[in-house]
Amino acid sequence: MVTLIGRHMPSPADSLVLRQSSIDDGGDWLEECLRIGDLQSALLTRLIGEGRQSIARSAGVNALAAFRAALHLLATGDPRRDNVMSRLRACADTLLRHGEPLAEFVTLPGIDRAALRACFLPASRLSARAPVVICIGDEDEPLELMLSRVAPAMIAKGMALLLVEMSEVADAPGLQHAGLITAEMRVGDCIDYLASRRDVDAERIAVWGDGLAAAIATRAAVAEARVCAAVCDGGLWDALRVGAGVAWLSGGDEVVARPGDTVRRVRLAQRIRCPFLVVASERNVASVQEAVALQADCVCLGIAMDLEVPGVNAAPRDIVDAMMRSEARVADWLSMRLGGMASDRAQTDTQQVLAGQS
């Protein structure tokens, strides 16, 4: 049995009452996710209309988590995905433009003059100079979907967020390996922007890349001394790409271990200047086996690498639950590395929203 936490209407004292919606093995979990998402999205709109933005933010985060869970339960070609994505986009737009604190949409110029769309979410108003996490989206991950991934885990950690779309940059012409080189430069542009803000602690900036963007996060951590923590792939994508090329040229099988595998695997990891966390999830290119091998190599070399391996079971509801728990642990890791300033109340609230109970 999996439990998804939803919320009802607030009391006159502006306190939200947790409702625990349990779905047994015979229930329709997809419909339950959508129901809770719609409920929370409506609550978000109502509270904003009543001028209670501080409470509305929690409702919006709940709705995003529910809609994202619903998307995860649908196959890639399922026609219902468009409808769910539309609901998620509408909720995210309302939260970003009317929540508290207000998000700021920015366009960052850079060395190649390509526009870079980003969204800055300030930390709590109680935070003077907050640490910040640069969240890099995958090539098929718009800002709204990225927000649904990181907000439930990060929103109560006392850290600001800069959500960055890299899809257009990855397609920029004119440079060899433009998808990686340009993206590394653009992370530097992001840091320049953050360093200019009075509400950001420029000495506490982390980068978090998911999916294929994890490789961008690795290269940014290598290139940028101002990155003090990274959630990335540790160079595994680069090592796999080089290994596959070597195998193709030699006519061999890249799966077979070779004496040079360890050298290739740690080539970038050795150059990362900050502590880093590798997440071996289904969204990332590297397998759990490869990530574990990288960690073993890093331990031998004294490299500060941590590893997050979500515990995934066969049932879809268990996969979603494991995914959210894993993202919460990533947020905890970032908070520990950056010194987040979450209040006990806010941290407890987010944990209750995210964690399924069995």
C-alpha cells in the first residue's frame, strides 16, 4: 500500500489539514494522483486570490508533485500525457507568477549571444544571502516540468533555485561538441548572474543536472571553481562515449572490461574541484553497476564522491515513491553541502508531502 499526501481547505487560522489518501492494490493510483493534483491546484488559485500566498506555495508544490507522479505512470506515447502536462504547466505558471516569494524570469546573454531562458526562485524572505542551486534541465524538460521535479524536494531547504533550460543551447551551431561546450560556458553565465544578486551567497553555489544534463553538470564542476557542490554523472557519460569509440575502432565489445576502463572512468572525476553526488537513476545514462564502479575508483583515489541509488521495485507506485524519496535525499545532500537554512516546520511539511507511507 502506498500513501499520497493531499491537503483540504485551510482552517480560519490558515493552517492546512493533512489528508492521507491511501490507495490499496485494487485502486486507480493514476486517478488518485490527478484528483489530488486538481484539488491542490484549485486550492493554490483560491489562496492566491485571498492574498494568502505563503500558504498557497505549499498547495502548489503538492499539486506539482501529484501531476508529475501521474506523468510518470503514463507511457511515453499515451495520449493522456498532453492533458496532464497542460494541468502541470498551468499550476506551475500560477505558482511562479503569483506565489510567495515571486519567481523572476530572466534571459541571460553569454559569450555566444544565444538566449538562455532561466527562472530564479528566491529563498524564504527570512534568508538574507541564501545558497543557491542551479538546476539544469534535460533536453526535453521545460521549466515547468523541472519545477515539478525539484520544488517538492527543495522548496523547504532555505535555498534559492535557478532553473535553466539548456535545450536551445545544446542545439547551438558553430562549435565542436556545442551541446557540451556551450552549456559549460552558460553555467558560468548563470554563476555571473547569481553573483550579482544581493540575496545570493556567491560562495555557496551548487549545480544539479538530471538525465543527459548530468554530463553538463560534471563539466561545469570541472570548469568552474565557483561551484562548491555538484549533483552530476561524475564523468560517466564521457567515459562511456570514449569507451564505445575505442571499442568500435578496435572491433571489440565495449561491454568487456579493459585495462583502460578505470582511467577513462575517473578522467573527469579527478578534475572535479568540489564534492559531488552521482545519482544512478533510470533517467541517467550510466547504469548502477557503472556508478558503483566509479565510486569504488574514487574511494581508492581519495576523491570526494557520494552515490545515490534509488530503491526501485516493480510496481509503478513503488517506482514513483522511490523516485521522490531519492530526490528528497539529493536535496538533503545539497542542504548539507551548502548549509541550507530550512526551518523545522518547513522541512517537516515537505517530508510529509513527499514521503509515501506503507
